[in-house]
Amino acid sequence: MDDFDQILEGGIVFKGAPKDGPKDEGKVKTKAKKKKYITGAHGSGSARQKAKYREKRANRHKGK
């Protein structure tokens, strides 16, 4: 019961995350996956349709 008494008297201290942040283990960050999704190249019908809408919107001013 010594731990219980100590908790009652002193309370519980929750420590936060370390302040130096997550460790960067030399990983290469890339936007390749996001780029593939945006262009619809990964096979999703939804992504392909969105890519089609984006392309149409980008080419609106070129029609005249």
C-alpha cells in the first residue's frame, strides 16, 4: 500500500513526449505517391475521374 499512499499524497505525473521530436532515420521523403493519386495513375476510378476534372479545369482558358 506504500505506492497507493504515495499517489494519494503526491499525485500522478504524466510525462509528455520528448521535445526533440521524432527521430529522422535518414528516410527519403517523396511526393511520388501523392502525385500518382492526383494523376489517377494508381488505378482508382475515383482518382481518375478527379484527375479528369482537374485537367478540364486547367484547360478551360485554352479553348478560345
